[in-house]
Amino acid sequence: MVLQTQQSIKTVDDFIRYASLPENADRNLEYINGKVVEKLGSTTQNSQIPMFLSAFVVMHCDTHNIPCYLSGADGEYCIGDWCFIPDFAYKQTAVSATFPDRVPPLWAVEVISASENPAAKRRKYIQAGILLWEVYVDERVIDVYEAGQPLATYGSGSSIPVSHIPGLQVEVTRLFR
């Protein structure tokens, strides 16, 4: 949902000031293509996918002594001229205690709802060099966008290698329970 704001929000700094206002404390606001967008809640079906993924990633990283810092659907990142809240994000560096995190994740996952058009955010993720998974729950497929690689689509019965985490392969079927 694109918000109509009373304030002129033309920069990331304007957005951060606006999003940090007390009246916006309980809202998930993103700044995409010069517009403030409220990221609304999701179905529990959609929200469980990043939870399962987090469990797999933490277990794998702990077992293999790989640095692992995760954020979920409340963690905001600002990079360049945009701010976003992925449903799942992975970093090898510590997450930030301040709003927003200015160090981008290496990998982000967006669970796409039926009414959502992910094209604008997708372009920004790709431009920033962030590994992006778009999860399409109804079709039970995951589109993977990785820098320098063609689009790869994975469905039930396949495993997705995660280039940023050595040895991690995510079985698609395990995410769609």
C-alpha cells in the first residue's frame, strides 16, 4: 500500500525521520522508488516459510561454524536511495542495534502475495548485488535471482544451493508444509 503523507519525503534521510516518528512505531514502512510504502501483515501460511528457512540456516551455520546473522519481517535495511524490509535476510556481519541497518544482507527472501507486484523491489535487490529469492506460495515455486546468473526457478522435489553459505542446500518441499 502506497501511503499519502503530509510531509515531503524526497530522500532516505527524510524517510528515516518520518518512519522514526512515534506514531509510526508499529508500522512497517519501506521507501521504494521515492514512495513510502506500508508493508502489511501476511497470512500465517506465508509467514511460516521464512521461519522454516531461518531454522534450516541457523542449524547449518551452527553445525559448520559459519557466521550467521538473520533478520525477519521487521528488520529494515537502507541502501542507497531505498529502504526495505525483507521477509528473511542473512548476513555474515552483526545486525544493527540502530534503525535502519545500513549494511545490506547478502541474501534476502520475499514471500510474494497474490496482489503484489515485486518488479520494483526486485530491480533494487539485483542492483545492490543481493541474492534474492521470491517465493510464490500458491505455485509452490521459488525464483532465484543471483548476480551474473540467469533466473532459476525451483519447485517441489528440487534443492536450492545457497552460494553465500557453503554446503547449504534448501529442499523446496520442506518450506511448503
